[in-house]
Amino acid sequence: MNAPNIAVLGTGSDVGKSIIAAGICRYLADKGQRVAPFKAQNMSNNSGITPEGLEIGRAQIVQAEAARIAPHVHMNPILLKPFGDKQSQVVLNGKVHGNHTAMDYHTRKAFYFEKACQAFDALAAGYDRIVLEGAGSCAEVNLMDTDIVNFPMARYADADVILIADIHRGGVFAQVVGTLACLPDDYRDMVKGIIINRFRGDIDLFRQGMAWIEQHTGKPVLGVLPWYSHFKIDAEDSVEIEKINDFKLLEKNIPAVAILRLPHIANFTDFHALARIHGLQTVFIDSPKQLDRFTAIIIPGSKNTRKDLTWVMERFETPLNDYVRKGGHVLGICGGYQMLGQWVKDPNGLEGSPGQTRGLGLLPVQTLLQSPKTTTLSEFRWGDAYGRGYEIHMGATQLTGGVPFIRIVSRNGIPVNETDGCLADNGQVAGTYVHGFFDFNTIIKKWFDLIGLDHPLDFSIDAAIEKDKDYDHLKKHMETYLDLEALI
């Protein structure tokens, strides 16, 4: 008889479910178990591509890496990518299924739950255990009847539930007790233990608190997980993009790169490899103040390119043009690449209202948004430097000048010989569709050469190797502070 599956549910959003699920995956994999992650429905603009060229949430890719397996579309059959206040693009089994308002999607929950169960069954057939991740709070009483990702999915998977609470945001006793009080008896009985996450300070001072929680809930506290800073795991959502304009933290003699914090920013994990480099500072900004302080400005991906482009034009058009005129360097990735051009057209309203939006005009390119969506794992070369990343975009961009930026040599494992992106004649402005552009040191070095960054930087850290080491650090962190044997 197989051991039970494990469902990691939370008292709220961003309490650490994704990362704790990743740690459990690494722990079980190192125990010799065939383990895979699963999230029925994910809402995030931080997505990635599986080896078969299908799109899923980035969190499940991270969890698959932690489990030492390749990501698969069955791990996240439903992905919602918000592009407006009340609308999301629905990605079903890795492909665009359409755009829905919240109410439209709500009325189709039975259909989507059936698809999620089918994906779970297909995934579970090949593994010993599944580690499921919930979404948001698992005790939203007004949504419980149509919930397809928390307790209903855990029950379908016959999974033991671990409840995660975040002590850093305060009110942890109310989080735990209140969550359990909101659950019906059958759901409450599924909860086998509690983890208190993001603790700061002396854990011994919380022993009495742990005892109080156990006494008032009848559930064991499996441990208190301290805040960590000695390793980094890609998260589905991240507080780092909420910390903007930290100019006061910049050190004068250390070069810095700024990333525009777009309202609909996508795939912010593109810049984790830069953030790892000793001797380089990365800062998210939403204000054009102090642009001259930065060696380069990056415009990242967006889930609503034209809407974000309007925001960029209002705030940054003149400052960015002045910055480039004074010799500054700008790089656009995916939606950011499109924004650097002359215009972006969306005749069919793929990302909102049909129309055309004028671009920054810093690159001689023009973009037409159109179906189908490009989703590929892509290998590329920039001169003699090799890189590997992924493409997720709707639309095609045509060069009217400049030169192609990089050359794509394979997509989804199939050799190709195609160009991507654009480099302006002045050599200061460039754009590419490739996410994960900075994941290889050879590419980072070449970009530093392009932007004239000759500061003695430390390239001793290889992003791929360091990422795998971080999963081991996460496992050790959890082994130290949690009763993992009881958990599994």
C-alpha cells in the first residue's frame, strides 16, 4: 500500500505553501520515493514551459526540479493569467483555452474540476506519491462550494492535509484557529498537522504558543520554520517586486541595474540570476528618479503589454529617451521588448480592447499581437555565448532596422536556425523574447561587455548549479526545524 499523498494548504495567500511543497518534494525524492508536485489551478503570471512546449505555473516547475524530475503539464492543468481587473487568460493543459471574466470562470468550475481530476489521475499513475499545493486560503466560506484546488482536490487525491500559517504577518493564533473553525467537520478531520512559517527570533519563546495551538485545535504542530536568507527559492509570487525604489539601500561604488516594476509584470524570476551576482545591485523601480544611477534599465515581461506600455509612456518616455541619449543601456524582455518598438497592435483584443498603442521608439521594431501563443523551450547563441531559456508570447515582432540580437538554435528540442530580438544601431538598446536570458554566466558576461560594465564581478556562481544546491539547503532547513518523519 502506497503512503498517502500530501496536500499543503494555507491559512491565506503567500504563506509559503509553494516553497514548503518544494522542500517536501526534495525530501521525499532523496528518500528514494517517486514523488511529483500537483496544483489543480494556479493563478499567476509567473509561468514556464515544459519539455513538450506546454505552459504551466512556475511554482510547479520549481517543485518538479526539487523532486529531480522534468516538469509536466499534468502537474498544473489549469493556469489563470490575469490581464485586467476582472479577466484572466485560461491556460488548460498547457494551451490557451480562452479569456474569462471571474464570473464566467466561476460558472464553469465543474468542467475545470473534471479536467483537474483527469490530470491528477494521469500524473498519479506514474508516481508513488503526489504533493499537492492549495491556493489562497483553504477556508474561504463563500467559495468553498465551488473550490477545485484545496480540500475538494485533496479529498479526491486521498491526501493528508498540512496547514501552513505565516507568523510574520501577525495573528498566527487567529489564523490557525479561525481557519479550522471555518471548515466543516470532514475537512477539519483531513488536517493532520500544522506548520508555523516565517518565524523570526528565538523559537524557544514560542514553545508555549505551540502548546496553546495544539490544545485549542487538537492538531499537532509539526514545527516552526524560521525565516531564511542564506538560500533562494523561486516563488510563485514574491515580496521582492513589492519592494520598489529602494534607492537609499544602493551603495555608491557598486554598479546597479534597475528593473521596471510594471503593473502587470510577468516572469520576474528572469532576474534572480542577476541578483545572485556578488558586486551587482538589482532594484525594482516604478519611478524615473535617479535613472543615471543605473548602468542599465530592464523592461520585463507583461501579461498586458499595451496597458503596461501606456503606464511606461506616461512615466518613463522622456526620462528613458534622455537616459539613452546620455549613453545609458536598455534591455527589453518579451513584453518589454515589444514596448521598446514603434507600436504594438492588438486588432483582435487578445489582451483587452482592440487597438494600437505607440511604443517608446527606442528600437526599430513593430509588433502585432496574434494567435497562436508561442510556448517553447529555446536554446540560443549570442555570438560565441550559449544560453537556454523559454518563450511565452502572443504576437510577432518585425524589424524595420537595427540587427537581430541573438540566434535561436533549437525550440522544444528541434534544431532551428532563426533570429530573435533586435539590437539598435547605437548598441545601447536591445530586446529579446527569451525568458531566462540571464541563466547562463556566458550570456551575463557578454551583456556586461555590451553595457560597458567592467567592474570586477564574481561569476563563480553558476545559476543552474546554485539553484539545485538551494533545494538541498531548503531540505536541510526543513529537516532542522520540522518533524518531517511525522509529516510524511
